[in-house]
Amino acid sequence: MVLGVILLTAFFVALALRTPLERLLVLSAPEPSQPKRQFILDFILCLAVGSAVMLYNLTAYNFPVLSGLKVVLGCGIAGFFLSLDTALARERFVIHQAYTIDRLLAPPKRLYPMTRKFSMVAFAATLFVAAIIGLVISGDVAWLAKISQSEMSIAQAQRSVTYEVFFVMIVLLIWVVNLIVSYSRNLKLLFENETSVLERVSQGDLSKLVPVATNDEFGVIAGHTNTMINGLRHRIQLVTDLKLAEEVQQNLLPQEPPSVVGLDIAGTSKYCDETGGDYYDYLQLPKDRLGVVVADVSEHGVGAALLMTTARALIRQRAAMTGDIARIFTDVNQELYKDVKETGRFMTMFFLEIDVSSKMLRWIRAGHDPAIFYDAEKDTFDELAGEGMALGVDKNIEFHEFSRQGWIAGSVVIVATDGIREALGEQGEMFGLDRLREVIRKNFTEPAEAIQDAIIKELRIFQGDTPQQDDMTLVVVKLL
């Protein structure tokens, strides 16, 4: 009774000291290290209780040293299982808090595998159990040696020893089962956190990350899962931005052809990515003239689209001022060169000016494929050719204007980027100019949009399942 009261008093004192010590040593630490600190704190308190009781009994009651060490060992064994349970409870609290308030912790820098934890716990538990059983058996053997050798005494001693060993094993079994249940709850919580986030991801919800609350395999898996989710977020954001860029770029292209007496016009751009470097535009010029621009920026994708937007703005701004078309594009080249001189990018361009009243075609060719002129009366093809370097290559280049006088009603002008001519079929062969001319010849009596659709249709049939590898832009002008 006296020993029990002393032990209870010591444990109550330790319990009173535990709260401030926990606040100071455990809660102030980073969340993943709190369970470990919780175990150390509670285990040391239990050992301190055993040591204090031993010293008090030695001083007050002249308690035997060996018996005092047994008290310390008993408190240490009880503290071991108790500390493991409180550490698991602390870990469970950290896991729950991290998931509930969506606090994302960094992945563990050092891995502590679960197999190592299980091995250490099993080894320590085995040592403690062996120590308890050894103490019990040695004490009982010493006691049996002192009692009388009557049959009744021996039977009573056997029952006492059996009950004592059975009681010790039951207590140890309860502790072990409690640890298994407690750890199973932690594993279940970690597994539920992981699977619930992955279920969200499978449904397209990337708003939640897996809390990294342990430094074992679950922490590593959570860290890699979060890396995957962040990658998916970035990719979805990129796709969203590309869709927005595609929408913006499509809005920069003419929504409908201009209405000009004597002309039937159709144009289209087909990009191989969400955005591209091809573009076409129509410019209303002084004296009822119409300007048709078809351009192709080197490479394709977002960078090409940005350069295309810049070039479009420069061309539109300069075309609104005075000057012939050669002067206009000389100035545009000088301004564009400032933006691309460090990048190595450039832009090929064909600009066609149509004067319906005088039946005059004028053009600038800046490194672009020549436009195709189909004479409806003679059934012949000519090229609107001429020298000229791509825009953005040399700031000192001077462009020259070329012209053609007169046309026969029903003639067709085709301005296209090289993505049409160089489109590859399933056999690796290019579409080429001959096929393009043949489609024009077969459909020249149709409206401009029908000619355009026929070219695109024939091109798709030729490509088959071959993916598009370059942007395609096409403007059809039928001269009425």
C-alpha cells in the first residue's frame, strides 16, 4: 500500500510537469519530429518517476537497492509502452491537423523506414519482456526454495507462480495489442488521406495536396504525390493559357473577308499546336486598294505566336501612314529587327496590293514562297516572284515593289505558307506545287471559299493519318 501511494504520488507530479514540458519541448518542434520528442519526453518522465521512488525509499525506508532497481525497471517498461502510445497519438494528431487545415509540410529529408521502426520496437519489447520474465522466475524460484516441501504447499506455490506469470503476460499482451491498434489507426489515417486526394485527382480536382506528416514511406509517397499534383496543376494551367492564347490569336485573324467590288476572297489558318506563327490579314489602303498579308514566323508555338502578334501590330500601324509598300515594309523590318536580333527568329511575308480600278497587282516578297497566279483564259500558272529577304534578318535591307498589270475575269491568286506545299503524306512525300495547282485548275470556276475548301480537303486526304507538322495558311483571291 505504501509503495503504491508513493508511486501514484510520483506519477501525479510527473503528470503535472508534463504539460509545460510538452509545450516547451514537443509543440515548439516541427510537426514531423513531434512524435519522436513526445516519446522521449514521456519515457524520461517515467524513468524519472522510478528513480525518484527508488531514492525516496532508500532514504526513508532503507529500501534494498535491488528492489529499487526493480521499481526503476518496472517504470521504464511501463513508460516504454506508454510513451509509444502517446507518440502514436501525437503523430495521429499531426496527421489529422495537417489534412484538416490543409497545411503542406516539406517531404522528409531523411527516411526512417517502417521496417526499422518495427524492428526497434520489437527488439526493445523483447528485452523488456525477457527482463520481466527473468525477474519473476528468479524471484519465484527463490521463494519456492524457502517454503515447506509439503504437497499442499507445493501445489499452492505452483498456482501462485502460474497466476503471477499469467498476470504479467496478460498485462504485456494488453500493452502490445494497444500499440498495434494505435499504429493501425495511424496507418489507416495516412492511407485514407492518400487515397482521398488521389480520388480527387482522378476526378480532375487538384485543389488538395497530401499532408506530409511522417518521415517514413508514407511521407515519401505523399511528397511524390504532391510533386505529381503540382506538375498536373502547372500542365493544366499551361493548357489553359494556351487555349486562351489560341482564342486571342484566332480573334486577331480576320473573322470574315472584306467586301470589295470585283474581288471574291477567302482565307484560313490551321495551326499544328494551340498557337502558331502563321497569320494572314486584310488591309484597307488609300484609293480603294486592298492589301493582303500572309506571313510565316520561324518555328511555331507560343514564341512564334507572340512574334506574329508584334509583326501584325507593326504592319497595321505602318500601313496606316503614307508611303509606297516598299517603304512600308522597309520600315517594318527595321522595327522588327530590334525585337528579334537576339533571338535568331525571323518572319517570311508576302504582301499583295490589289487595285481593282486599274487591274493592277503589286507585291512585296520577303523570303516567302511566291504567290500563284492562275490565268483562267489561258489555263496557265505564273508565280508572283521577286527577290526579298525575310523580315528581322538584316535591318538595312531595302525592299522592292513588283507589279503585274491586268487580269482576265475568273483568274485566281493563291497566297500560302510553306506548310501547304511541304505537308507530308503517309508515304513521306510532300504535297507539292503540282497537286496544289491541279486542285486550283479543277475548281477555279467555284467561289473563293469553295476553292479554299477543296484545297484543304485534298490536303487532308493526302496526309491521311500523318500528323500535321507545320502551320498552314491559305488566302484565295478570285479576280472578277
